[in-house]
Amino acid sequence: MFFALGYITRKVTKKYSEQKKAAVVDFNIMAFVFENEKFALRIFQQWQSDFEKNDTKEQLRIAIIEGDIPGQPIGYTIHLTSNPEVVLKNADVSEIRDGQVKMATICRFQRMQSSEALTRFKSVYFNSHEFYIMPALYDRGTPSNIHPYTNLSILKRDIYFRNAKDISKSDLDSVIFRAQQ
């Protein structure tokens, strides 16, 4: 699996007072691109079952980390993990010992080359404060190669834009550095 940033431009009709007006709106997309369609569909169908079409509790935490990382090409990193604050809220109280909870999370991150796509994504996000995650299928045999499944999209509102130099060793996003050791 890898990540791809993009957007969809759609004409939508909104009601302003008594009048309906058409507007062209950009929707940000963060596609999770798979080569295995069955795997992609199973993950997003489960997520839609867990979160519905809107991750209002922000159970998935997504960070985009810009800046230099030793041993990595110039670019940015997308880091996807469970949101530890939500995990703690949902923790079984009987498992808390001495005020601490042991927690294991699975994460995925990928280094991306800097591109106009990130600049566009940030611009649209800072205007709308929302984006969609969705699965997409990577097909080597077709000209456009990436085919999103918009019917499995999930609306997200929170994303963490960070700089690598601001991440300490104990930070949740520090895993992007440890991978190089």
C-alpha cells in the first residue's frame, strides 16, 4: 500500500437564503493505494462499519511531516496510526494499573517526494478543514493507473501538519526516524 494525494472538483448546489446557487468545490482526497483489491475493500468496509462515512471521533490519526530526515530523500512523510487519545478513552478501566495502560498500535508511514499535490492539498484543507480518505486500486495495465473507490470514502477533519525538526524522541510521530536505524 502507498498513499496518493489529490482532489476532486465537483459542481454542487448550495442553498443561500432563498436561492440555490451552483458552486465549484474542490474536495481533498488521500487515497490509500493497493495492488490487491480484496485487501483494500476489506479494510475500508471494516472502517466504514467502525466509523461510518465520517470519522467524527477521529479514531484514525494522520500526520504529514515535512522536513529533512537523515537517510531519506527530500520530501514529506505521511504517517497513519490509531489515535492514542481515542484508544485511551475506550480502554478497559480494569486494564489500568498504577495509572498506566499498555497500548500497542499499528502504523503505516511512507516518504513521498515533495510535489504540487501536497501544496494543493494543504491549500484546499486550510480552506475547507476537511478531506476524504479512500481506497484506490493500482493497476499497472491501465493508462491512469490509480482507480479510487469513492463509495468507500470516509470524511476526516483532523490532520497534523508537522515539521520533522519539531518531533522529539518520545513523540508519537518519531517512529518515522526509528525506521532508519
